[in-house]
Amino acid sequence: WKCKIGGTTIPEKFPLPAFVLGSPPLAPWGTRVYYRYVGPVSNINIIDSTVPGEFTLSTDITPEVDTDKLALELHTPDGKKRNLTALITPKTGKWLPGKEIKVKYLLNNDLHPGSLYIKEDFLNITGNASIGTLKGRKVSKKPLSEVKIVNSGKRPKIVINGKEHLPVYTYLAAGYSDFPDSRWYQVRNSKVSGHKIMRFSFALETFWKGKEKFDFSHVDSLFDTIEMHAPGTKVIIQIRCSMPDWYLNENPGERVTYFGNAPYHRQKDKQALTSKKWLTDASVILRKGLRYLINSPYADRIIGVSVSEGWNSEWFHSYQDDNNKFAMAGYAPADYAAFRAFLKEKYSTDAALSEAWQMKNVTIDTAPMPTLEQIISSGAGCLLDVKKEKQLIDWFTYRNRAIGEAIVTFCKVVKEESNNKWLAGAYYGYFLAFSNIFNRLQTVGHLDIERVARSPYVDFVTAPSFYTWRYPGQGDAVMQLAESFSSQGKLPIVEQDLRNYSEPSVYEIRNGMASTVETSIGALERCFALLMTRGTGTHWLDL
């Protein structure tokens, strides 16, 4: 559908006939397949919905999909809509035509009042009739949790309201952030595993819908699902601080721009990461979001905030355009303004800049950025000539400093709004990875380590374990210079997104996939050893 229709949104309908292609394609085309139902539709008549927790129906044909779960939509009195999931008996495969079927349901969330409606592609509900109503229930608000890190680099603990917790928790995968109602089992699995802390993510644009227009209903649903299935669980929230498209359309000089005007990546690229306007505007919206959470019934559940941006929320300057070809981001008007402000701070005068760069007639206001050819062909590996390549050295310095300053700026907002009670951190410091896997150590933006490590506003830094050292027989590793952070009291958190024997794609072998039960268990034991020997925290990310 992308090839024929274009765009990045799945169409509401597929008008053309469906045909079987065979097994879903594997990498390099894709390892996570999205789908939409295009089969026969059952016409459902709701006969009675007055009894709480059940409804009676009739159908013209037995539903093609045999399931014990239904996607529902709750319409609340304030005009908002929330997605829910119901466990039902009997299963849809036992809904026979010509009979009245009594269906009982158990919801994954009963916190809010409103009317319930079925929202399934394989069912057509006559008149869009409601299947019932909810009264809702109140969750009392409690004071904010007071949180700190102790013993980082040794036997670290997260201390919450005076009680020590192991720095080991579950990061609910991306599907939960988008569809918490249907991914409630991730919460259940985490609870059964004994985890007392969970982490999930959302973006500013999740609730920022326009100028002075905010809608927190989806953010509420993320907390609601955890409260329903694991009440009392503490939460680390990750907030992506990217600017929405409507903002970038109004401020085109802020949008990511590649050298040579290569097309920006429509799914991943947002605003320039060096932009000062972005730091100011995003900080305002971040404060609004945090204040909403602080005044919500879930405020006491929150123990920390991870601020994120860049590709995969990992604070990378982009290096691949919309055609997935190598490219170098950082050439937007906002980037030029930030670079020249950096030069003004460093050199003060045009003469000093001209002398340092060995470039006649260059001025601070007209200073060019390095070309892609300069970046690629410079120096000997990462080694640069201090006299001949000062322009490039300055550019690398400014790009890395911009990322460090952005992280510290947003973490400061978290500390100020929570009255220094919550932890604050980010994905950052991938020194080992970018020295080896991608060879982008200087360009990607993760070298302002001292600023981040010494900041009083930063408590933790996260990174996956080192992908290319995950193979059987290898020792795994922390991507960051862990002790550079733990020596300053910060907690390095190792993300264990292991590809184990249940992984369906052979493509993931390149990321150290364990192909048997035995090697998968061995990989988990190795994770524990890494945790114990380096004094880090860890979270499990189930892809």
C-alpha cells in the first residue's frame, strides 16, 4: 500500500480485491509486519446492554475471526474517546446465526465513566449501538515520590520514599506506547516477573495538538492500563521532545536539513537538534505536560523522566535520508544560526576566526559549515590536524555540545517541575558503539560526556548493551564509558533488548540473536553478570 498510495499512514479502507502473497516477507524488507483486516464482515445487532458486564446480540453469520478479545471504544462525558480491550465469553467463533448470544466481558480498564462501543474491522454493529456503560472509579491523588540513586558503580539501588529497589525493571515495548489497551499483557508479564518498576514512552505531540490545544487522554490511558493490571507500580516515563509537523510547517527553518538538500526522513526527522528556538519552545510544552502529570491521580507513581529526541529517541544527529542513503544532517537555517553563535562565543572577532581557520575573508556571520567531502576525507580516522582542520574541529565540537546542552536543559525542567524529587536522564554516551559499529564517533553527537556526567540535573544515562558483542561465547558490554558516569554518581542503565530463540527474523542474527533455548538462557545469565561486575542498572525491552 505504501508503493501504490504513498504516505506513512495505513489507509482506512482497501478498495481493491485482496490476494495471497504467501508468507510475510523477512528482512531486509521488514521484520515487524503491520496488517489490516479485509475479510468477510458479520452484521451484529445489539439486543440488550442493560446488564453491567454483559450484552446480548444476534448475528447474520458467524464471525470469520475467532477471538476471546474485542477492541472497544469508551466515549466519556467530556467528549473524549479512549481505547479499551475486553476479554469475552463465549469467543466470537461460537456466535451462531439465528440465536440470541449472551456475551460477558471483562475490561482492561474501568477507571473512567462513559458508553462502550465495539470497534472491530470484522464486525459491523447495527446503528453503532452501545454494548453498555461504565460508572468509573476514582483514584486518590498522593504526594510525589522522592527518588534518588545510591551506590552507582558498586551495588546501585533506586531509593523510592526511603525504600531501596534494585535498578532492574521492564521497558514496555513501542506497541504499548501506541496501543496500551491491546498490549496490557506486557504489563501482566512484567508484574508476573516480579518487577516493581516499569517504563514507557510518549511524545510531546501525543498531547500537544496545536497552539494552546492539549489532549492528555492517550497519556491517561498509558497510566490507566498499568493501574488496572499492576496497581501501585512505579513508573519511569520517556518523553520524546520532538516538534509536531504543524509546528515545523510554521517554522520551516527549524526542520532537519541534509547537506546538498538530500530528502529528510519523513518518519524520523523532525527539528534541527542544535536549534535554540526548539529548546525554548519545547521546554514550555514539556513543563505543561509535567504539570499535568504532577496534578494527576498517578503523580505518586512516577519516579523518573527520560528526555529523548533524535533517531529512535537516542539523541543522534541524523545520518540517513528518506531514501535510506548515507547523508549528513545539520544544515538547516537553525543549525547555521547555532553554529555561528558558537563561533561568536569562542572567537569574538572575525579576525580571530580567520586566523584560526586559516581562511581569508571569512566572518562569523558568513562562516560556512564543512562540506560532506571534508567530513568524509578529513584527518587520519578520528585524528585531525589542529592547524589545518580547525573548521571541522569547531563543527564537531558545536554539534556534540548542542546535544549535551539539550539533554541538560530538559533534565533541568524535570528537576524544577518535580521539586527535585524525580530522577532525570536520557539515552546517551554511546562511545563504544560509535567507535566500532557505525564509525560516526564525532558526527553523531555523543561526545559531550563531561557536561552530562557532571550535571546536577542528570541522574541516569541509558544505552543498549553492545550489539556486536552479544554472540554466544562473547562477554557483552556496556555501550557507554560507564565509569565516567558512575564516578559522578550517575546510573548507567543497560538496555537488554536481546533477540532470543523466539525471534521470527533471521535478520536479527546480526544483532547477536540466540537461536536456541539454552543459548537464550545463557545470554540472560550473562546480562546478570554484566550488571554485577559493572555496577549498572538494566531494563528488559521485549521487542
